[in-house]
Amino acid sequence: TDWTADAEQILACLTRFDLTTQIVFVSASDGSVRPVKDMDYLWPDHMRLSPDNRYLAYSLLQNMDNPERDIFLYNIDKKKVTPLVVQPGDDLLLSWAPDGKNILYTNNQSGTTDAWIFSVEQGKPQQSARQVKSDIGPIDPVGFTKNGTFYFEVKTDATSVSNAERSLSEIWAMENFLPEKRKILTVPDDYPTIQAAISAARAEDTVYVRKGVYTENIIISKSLSLQGEDRRT
């Protein structure tokens, strides 16, 4: 399912004869196997290594009788599992962002399959997840390029080939999948009024207001930070 950063090992999941599973590294040079984690009878979906190879993220069934999954992070050196996304609905890991500081996943509890992102530092989520794409549909992730283009597979139809049903699919590329970096919009340097800056801001941006008197009524209809230069002036 993935390669180590040095391209010397392949991340894989094996099924034993007793039907238990094990996450392993397979040497690309000689095929030798190094165990990483035993998973009992559960099969991890969409396993992905962090760019520094310290952490392994994967989706896992909430229980054997529930088809919905949650997302977990495994510290390979410390052999410690940390729950990342545990909530109603099916949570499917998409990928680490190229910066290695964010994880993307999909969730369907709203009735549509939406893509979300949250930051991870030292193996722990650092903030609430925020939505990056709505109604993206059921997809099978391939991965990101360094410039942020996201490749994924979409099932399109099924056809009969040699008396057997075969699924048809397409590979799609979506540019600018990752949210833009947060910006600081300064009033009145960049915008003459607070409302003008709020209207121009994207979700999660900061509107910074220099000291002064601003006589206006403002409407905030998005998630952002509104910060004054000096609370007294």
C-alpha cells in the first residue's frame, strides 16, 4: 500500500493461514519481511506512512458487525496506537498531505461523502477537522504529488467480460485539492473597512484590525479569527 521514503521497503498487510492479519515491511531488494503490527482478525484499510516514516495511519472497522470505519495512528518506534477520528459515519483515510503535517479523510455522516483535513503534530491531532470538499463521492485514493494535485480512482460502471462481472473505473486528478494557506488581512492597510476584509477572507483566515474607530455593522458568516491591534484603542 505504500513505500518508505528511501524506497527500500514496501508497506503491506499479510493474511496468515489462521486468517489473522499482520502489517509488515517487505524489502524491495531481497523480499525479506519485517513485522510492524499484528491486527488480529481486522484488516486495516488505506494504510499510509507519514513522510518521515515515523507514523502509520489507517482506517479500521469500528467492530466486526459494523461496516463503518474510524482512523488510527500507529507510532512505529513506540508501538503505540492513537485514535485520530472516532465518530459516527464511515471515516476513510485518504492520505497524508505532502507537508507531513496534515491528514485528509472522508466521512459520510452528513448523507454525502465529504473530504476533511486536520493537522497532526507528534502523533496527536492539533485542531478540529475542517471540510475541504463537499460531496466528493465514494473514491479510492491514489495519492498526492508534491504540488498538491490529488489522484484518485472512481468506479464508473460494471461490464461483463468472459462471463464475469468486471468493474470499470477511471483515474482522476484534482488540482488545488488542499486548502490554501491561511492569510492575514489587515484593516485599513489592505481593506478600508472590517466588513470588506471579512467578505474577502477565506475560511480560517485572520482579519487583523489596527487601532482606531470603525463605525459599522459587521456580519461574519464563516469561520475566521477577528483580532484587534489594541483592545483599549
